[in-house]
Amino acid sequence: MSLRRLGADTLVPVVAFGIVLAAYLLTPVYDGHALASFDAYNTLQGFASVGLIALALGLTIVAGEFDLSVLGMQALGGVLAVKAGADHGLLGVAAAVGACLALGAIQGTIIARTGIGSMAITLGTYIALLGLTNVVAGNQTLTYANADVAIWVDQTILSWFSPRSLAALGAFAVALVLFTRTRLGPELKALGGDRRAARVVGVPVRRHLAVLFAVSGGLCGLAGALLAYSNASAQLNPGLEPLVLAAAAAVLGGVSLRGGRGTIWGLLLGALAVALLQQVFAITKLPTSSIQIVFGALLLIVVVVDAPDLRSVVARARARRASHRSAPVAHPEP
Amino acid sequence: MRTAVARVEAMRGRAAVPGLLPALAAVGVIVLAVFALTTDRFFTVDNVKAILNSASIVGIMALGLTFVTLVGSLVSLAVGATAVMGAMVFLDQLHLGLVPALALAIAAGAAVTALQGAIVGGWGANPVILTIGAGFLLSGVTSKLSDGVIVQPSAGGYTALNSTPLGVPVGVYVMIVLAVVLQVLLRRTVFGRHVLLVGENRDAARAAGIRITRTTALAFGIAGAAFAIGGAFLGAFNRGASAQLEGTLTFDVIAAVLVGGTLISGGRGSPLRTLAGAVAIATISDVLLLRGFETGAQTLLKGVLVVGVVLALHLAGRGREAES
């Protein structure tokens, strides 16, 4: 059983990324254009947006929680960065990350202390954060006038990378080290797998939850700040799309929606798979509605396959069929 | 099996909370009343009508969503997408007549949402993520079918939904009738009892022999029907339907259910509470609007209210457990 679980952790993301990569490699057949390093750059640009949110969401899912407020944090981060970073880009990033980190910590503390499902609290904070974003922005889309910073974050480095995508990759590298070199990884999984057992063996459940939501907020603030600089404007309402993409990245990355399972490598591959898939859609000029259908269907399929009772339903059906086959006399047709 | 039912019933019987909750609700009403009284132009007939009117479309949908929350499936994030689909079906099929077009829209909304309920109820799929995916898929399908252009009414019958008999919009009557019908359905029928039991304790309900899949699918179906009715009113009001109609609809509807005091974890709450929640939110928005606050402040307050009410209900529930 544990071997099979270990397998799914690495198998799902590798297969998912492999399929998307194969689809990408086949795109020249579709329109005859040559594969370019520009595609890699674009994919990593997409990854910079999807990846940080996917990391934030993925970590909370592994710990058995769900942070719906990622969308609100991203929106607030963008507006704060544009407001505070007019002269110095870094100042804006610091304001965005700091504010979202603090708000996430408050939210995490409430969730940890009360034991209310994080879905309910983060739904409320999501709505509140969208409102706060509008208040801070004065109810209008903010443009970012500092063109130097806007160009700098997207400049090409080693033909594939940009400061923005390197920041996202850096966040994953830090998470990877913390997950594999400290007890944090197993402890977060224990939180998601069996919280009571985690508490019994001495995992500081409340502190971990508070820090987890703080980190989730900070990552989304960073994502919002970098995206706002890149677009030279801050969106007031990102809609549900970033959440759909991040959730898709998490589940393609082998994270179970039931908590307790997932790896940073898997999340990285899952986010890269989603970003590359977006690039494939861009190359093949798929209309937005079709992209919505693909990602919506993908999320639906995954959530159904991951459903806890599906296994028992399937197992019962199998057992019934097996008993019919092996002992037809014992179960006569009615 | 009887004992499981009896135990769940007994748990529900403790719902009478002396103290905290009514006190909080009273404080809320008093604060709101003071603000309303000190706001110019609040107590005018036109303003009260405006409040009821703005409460009606969100209220109709929230009444339906109440059943999703009550049956223990948290909330649906596909509210807006389903309403847009309802609006499109309604306006597009108006040439068949008002009632058939409305019936088709309701059937479509109910079917699409009941299917999600069957998956959630039968296989225990995560309702929030499932409805995010379903909503996204639905938006993609509707914008593909409508070629991304605004769906125009195919006949003039929609104006009936915009009429104001006795000076009050039709939507308000529909909201009130729907609230009463759903309240009776919840409190006076076997189905209603099953919804509460499944929401309170899924395993106990299963042990008691209740069909979880069917109950959940029906609860979702009611919600989907309500989303479509709200969508039809929205489409009629705007004389057209596109993805733009969605706006902040999903969150307004969720906020109405939760602020009304239906427990997010299911099993406790009612359509009448949601009606109160919808009117309260519309009143707050109205007061803020009259006092010159813009949409940002209104949304912020809605979110804070949702968190506050969820927290208060939880703390009250914990106090009750400590008492017993």
C-alpha cells in the first residue's frame, strides 16, 4: 500500500508532464513552425504566475487544508506592489509580501485556534481581500508607471529565464530544501494524513498551521507583485482562473485533495505541465472558451478520480462481480 | 438503525441556543438600524423598494444554495456560471413562450447542478473544487455555444419578469414564495429531514439507511433550479446574457447564505435565515451606497461579515457542547 502511494507521488507528475511535453513536441506537425527557445521562455513566464500560487495552494492541500484566499492575496499583492513600488520595485515587493504574510498569519491563527474548516474562513477572507484590494486601489485598475522595473522583471536571462521565473524557481528550491532536509515535510504530511496522530507524536499543529497560511499568503503576494510589474498594471479581480490553474497544477503534481500526500518535485512538475500546456494552447491558437473547457474538465476528472468514496464504490462493484463469477449458486438471479 | 437516527435527531434538538446567537443577531440589527436611521433618504418608499429589488435576485439563488450548505457540501462556486447559463437558455428560448422558456432554463440549471450533487454525494468528491471545475467548464461551454456574443431575447416575453405589480418587482414576490416553499420542504417533509441528517452526520445518515447520493443530488438540483431562476431575472433585467453578467454574483450568494446564519458545515440553518441574510446584506450595501462608499468597501464588509458570522456560529456551537 505504502509502495503504491509512493509510486503515485512521483508517477502522476512525471506522466502528466511527459504527456504535455509530447503534445508540445507535436505542435510543429500542427502548424509547421519550428520549436524555439522562445517557447521555453514563455512557458517559464507562465510558470512564474502559476507556480507560486500552485506552491501556496499545494502546501495547504498537503497539510489537509485548502486556501481559497490565494486569489485575494494575489490581487492585493499586485495593488500594494504597484502603490508602494512606484520608485523602487523591491519596496513594492516587500510591501506586498509583508502585508500578505501578515494577513495570512492572522487567518492561519484563526483557523488553527478555532478548528473551523479552512475552506469557510478563507472563502470569507477571499471576498474581504477582493474588497480591500478595491479600496486600496480606489476602485480603479492601477497602471504601473515604472517602466524600468516592468522591463527588468521580464528580461531574458540565458535565453530561457527571466528574474520573474527565477524568483518562482527560487521559491520552489527553498521549499524543496525545507521539505527534504528538515522535518517540515513529513510533519506537514502528517497534518494532512492524520491530524490527531500528528498531535500525539508532538507535531506543533497550531504553529504549523499559522505559519503555513502565512507562507501561502506571502507566496501569493509575491506572485501578485511580480505579475503586476510584468503587466505594468494591477488587476483588481483575477477571477477564478488562477485558482483553477493552481489546483490543476497541484493535482497533476501528484498532490491528493484529501491531504497527506505530495512532494515539492511533483508540484514543480505539475506547475510546469500546466504552464507548458498553456503554451501549447497559445501556439495552436486555441480559443479561450476551449481552454476553459479543457482545464474545467481536467479539474473535474481529477477531483472525481481522487474522491474518497469512489474507491469503495469500485471495490464493492468488483467484489460483487467476483462473487457472482466464483459462486453463481450462492447468488442466484432474483 | 433507529438509534442512529434518534441520536442525530437529539443532536439537532439541542439547536435552541439561549444567549449568544440571538444576542449577536440583535446587536447586528440594532447597529444596522442606527446607521440606517442616521442615513439621509434611507426611509423612503423608493429606497425600501430598491433594497428589496437588489435583494431579490441574489436572494432567490441564495435560497437554493442553502440546500447545498445544509446537506453538508459547503458551497458551490459554480453559482455565477449556472446563472449565466440559465439566463442564456431563458432568453434564447423565449420564442416558445415565457413559461416554457423559464421551465427549460430551470431544467437545465437543475440537471447540471444535480449531476454535480450526485458525484459529491455518491463518491464524496470535494464539493468546492468540483464546482470550481464545473463552473469553469460551464463558462467555456456557454461562451462557445453563444460564440462569445451577448445572447439577445428571442421574443419580448421577458418584460413580464421586469414588471412591478402593486409597485413591487415580480422578483420580490418570487423570492418570498420560494422562501416559504423551501422552508416547508425542509421542515415538513421526509426529504427535508434527510437533507438535515446527511448534513449533520453523513456516516450516521448512511447507517440509518438514508440514500446519500439521491438526497445530495436533489438538494443540488433545487439549488441549480434557483440559480437558473435568478439567472432568468438577471437576463430579463439586462435584456441580454453574457459571461459579464456573472460579476461578483457567486460571492454575493454565498455571503447571503452564510451571513443568514446557516452553518457552513451543514445540518443547521434554514431558507428563512438565508432570506434574512440576503435582505441584511442588501440593506448594508444600500446604507454604504447612500453614505458614498463604493463597491470595494461593500465587498470588504461582506467578506468580514462572512468570517465574523462563521466564527460566531462556531463559538456558539462550542459553548453549547460545553454546556451539555
